[in-house]
Amino acid sequence: LWLSDDSRFIALAQPTVTYPKDLSQAGTWVRTKLANITHGAADPDGGTSADTLLEDSATGAHYVRQTIGATYLGGLPSRAEIDAKYIDCPWFFVEVYLNHYVFFNVQTGVVGTTNSATGSITPLPYGWYRCTVDFQSTAGASTYTVGMANADNVSSYTGTSRSLRM
């Protein structure tokens, strides 16, 4: 997983919230059923700020999550963007504000299932894709979740020890 300097969570009439790029930072990102996150892999800008997520073999969703600030105003058009690259796990999802989610296939460059949000995917250099989720924000604190998926619309499964770069 690679969060570029311009990866962001945007709401009109509200400040842009930029999340730390290093998903291995304990306390900033909470991880569930990921065997390892390594920071420092090649990113689409030619740098080394990407993360590699490796799932474990446990049953259930494999994801990283961060809490979004409690002062968010509701009902505004908002956007979440994240860049990802296929290694051996093609599907992942982005969920913002509980039940606003989009599944993406970064092997084929396809947007999958959506719920209360719209998604788009744009090719970047070196096999990367910019994955965008547009939605109406909800007031108050919530979470921003990025997870590995077994298939389109399947975020809970027995882990296969696959990896994904973001």
C-alpha cells in the first residue's frame, strides 16, 4: 500500500485530512489479521515509501484501519484516494464512514462492488492504480479502512498468505 503525499480524504468545505503513509506505524493504523506490513518498497513516483501488506492464514477480514476525526460535518460530498499495486492479491476494498465502500481489482484495473459510494480507478506508472471513492460524509467520528479481499465483495475469508502493495 502506498499513500502518496497527495493521498487524502477530502470533504468540501472541510479541511483535507492526510493520513500517515507508513501503515506499519502502531497506534496510527490498527491492523487486523495481517501477518506483516513492511514499509520502504518502491512506489509509483520512483521513491521507496510504499508498504507491502502480507495477510496471515486466519479466517476473517485482513485490513488496516484508522479513526477519522470527530469534528467531521455530515452530508458533504467527500473523496478518499489510495494507490495500490498487484503482487498476488488482486482485490482490496476501501471503506469510509461505515458501509460506504468500493472494491477494486488492481490486477485488471476494474472497479467492483460499491455501496453508498462510487469508485473510479486510474492507471499510474509501474503497474500502480489510483483508486478513488466518492461518497456523502456522515457527521462525527468514523473509520477509514483499507482491506485485502479474496474476491469482489468478499472481505471475510480464510487467509491465503498473499500480499498487496499500497
